Amino acid sequence: PLAIKDIPAKEIKSTVRSLMQRLGIEDIAAKFPAQVSGGQKQRCACARAFVNKPGLVLADVKWSMVLIVYCVYSVQKKRKKGTLYTNRA
């Protein structure tokens, strides 16, 4: 999606790496879908949804659970770094 927007390759690489680190999937970057777990596939789907920084993500019940897990994971990572969490929902 970023290449279609004519974003430079260096910026795409840094954006994708950053998002993968936040989702805890940077170690599976070179793997095929058959080589990763179901949770890792769901986090990859989240990464694809969030890469363009959408203002709104509409999700069905299955996706809602993935987003909840992502939010909890993000909060836990932020707390470990010592930053404050702000709930904007």
C-alpha cells in the first residue's frame, strides 16, 4: 500500500520495521504464512490495516478480538518503557 502512494523505499522499510516491532513480529519478516502461527498472522493483518495510519478501523467480532489483544500488548509495552498510557477511546 505504501509503494502505491509513491513513498520512498527507505521510508517504507523504516515504517514497516517500526510497526512490526510494535506488534512483536519483526522476527517473522522473511517467513511465509505457512511458517507462522495464527496469532502472528493476525498481527500481520493488523500491521496491514495500520500501515497507512487510518483514522478509523472498522472490525467484525473476530477482528475486534485482534484489536483488543493489540491494544493490551501496546499498553504493556508502553508501561514497560515507563511512559504514561492515555485512553483516547
